[in-house]
Amino acid sequence: MARFVQEGEAIDHTPSSALVAGKIVVLGSVGIGIAQTAIAANVKGSLIVDGVIEHAKASGAVTAFAKVYYDSTNDVLTTTSSGNTLAGYAVQAQASGDATATIKLMKA
């Protein structure tokens, strides 16, 4: 029988190395989570997996509602899918010169 565990806007996570608040964590192939607060290595903390975030983006324009991916090598959001993890979709258009993108996270 199933047992309710938690709402799901945030999930428990125990990182192998310390995370600063706001650090993006790749969750396998299903998406990303963001450290809600600093989390020490090997200590359970909380990752946000639902909501709207703003983060640095790669150069290039982003159209509203375009799929957005996380490039963990460069720690930026991008519209390039190859080699990156689906993060969510843009909630507004961003010009090529904009430093950040605002996205709705895909629930992991």
C-alpha cells in the first residue's frame, strides 16, 4: 500500500560534497534541483524541484515557452539539448544579451 511522504515541491537530498544555497544539482536524466539553503557534505538537505527560477544563461535569445536545458559544464541555462539536462521552459522571452533566463522547472 502507498504511503504519502511529502508534497513534492522540494525533495530530500544528501550530497557527497557541500552545496551552497542556489547551487543547481542534476538529478540523473530527469531534471534539476536547486539547493534551498547550504547543505553540508553527507548531510540531508532540501532541493527545490518545482517553481520558477532565474539563473545565468548562455549567449543567444530564448523565446517564451521554449524548452531550456542545464549545461552543467558551464553552469548556465541554454536552449541546446545535446549533452545537457532538461531543466524546464522559459516563462518569458530573453534577448541574446540578457545575462539570465527565467524558467519554470520541470518536475523531476
